[in-house]
Amino acid sequence: MSAREYPKVWSHFERIVEDGRTLQFEVEDIPESMWSTAVEFMLGNYIREDVWWATAGTAQNLEAVQEYRVLLTSIIRQKMSVACFLAEGDGSGRTLVAVNMCLPQDKDRFVDHNPPKTKAGLLSLRMFSEAMKVTAIYDKYDVNEYLMGAGLSVAPEYRGLGIAVELLKARINLAKELGYRATGGIFTSAGAQRVADKAGMESLYEISYKEFGKQCHIKFDTDTEYLKIYGIKI
């Protein structure tokens, strides 16, 4: 991994909301002072809404939530995750409104993790293990490693403003600065897949949740038809 400035601001943008206000946002690396806040942010709406975590039932089990908290903490400590902040008032304060967790993924090495013990943790690990058998990103871009997304969430009150797209664009730039030749990952919902399309990523693999569920021996309760793997060459 190449040396780089950390934390770095990747972009500034503004959006006009329904009441006519213009909101100022910035996307940057998640600084150490915000690590715990970002982890708890992901333990909020994300685990109740994401297809995988909702199917596993993570949010309903405090032990499973703690397992995921430990995993997210290990991911964010690698300093490869980005967040979007809302500048407040005169700019003296800011609010965390979105997070994209990221980590390096090598072709011949499974993601480092503490083995889960809860049913929800084991179910989510089974899904991930099955999906990671797909080598589409490595094959398409002829790489042995890439920067992988490990969860993206936007606070409900700030959705519909294109913030997730801005996070993915920042992640592409981050991957380039880190020396990766590709970034990508598993996009579990139809909404996330639309965001990937808008950010310029390409769908490299798709499988119906019905078929994927058979492979995992899990029944997915979702309106999203396909699980998809997206990527982009840097």
C-alpha cells in the first residue's frame, strides 16, 4: 500500500432540499476520532435494512450485534473507510450522514475475522463465504487484490440526495491513491445496485436470491431479485 495523506477530504458538494435550503456536504476518510461513531452508525439502520443482515436476524440478537461491532471495528482501523458529513450552520460543527466501510481483499486469503458463535453471525458468514467464491473481479481486471466495500449506509433523512454515489466515487479515488487497480464488492439490494450503476461501476456477476439461497441453504425474504457483484478498474 502506498503512503498517503490521512485523513483526507475527497470531495465537497451541496444539495438543495425540499424546503429550499442548500446543504453543504463533504466526503472524507473517517478520522480516528469518529471511528466509534461510524461503527455505531452502521449498527443502526443498516443491519435492519440490508438484505443479508436482516435475513440473518442480526439486529434482534445483542450478541450478534456485538460480533458485528468487533468486525466493523477491525475494518475501520485499517483506515480505508470513507464517510459523508453535513456541515452545520457556520461550519463549526458537522453531522455524520453516511458511511462506506472498506477493506483490502486478496484472492488467496479470506477476510480476517473472529469466528462468530451466534446463529446470526454464522448465517452471515455462510452467505459471505459463498459469495466470495466468485472470482469475477479478479478475472475481469486481472488483479490479485482489490479494495472491497464492506457495507454502505445513508441516514434515512438524507436519502435521495445522491450521497451514496458520492461515497462510491470517493472510494474509487481512495483505491487509486492506495495503489489498487480495482475496487468493487457485493451489492445486496436493488437500491445499492442502482447506486453502483450511477457511480460508473459495472455488474460483473449476478445470481437470483432464490438460487443463491439454495447454495447457502438460507431463504431470503427480499423484494430484490438478484444479488450482484460490481467492480471498476482503476
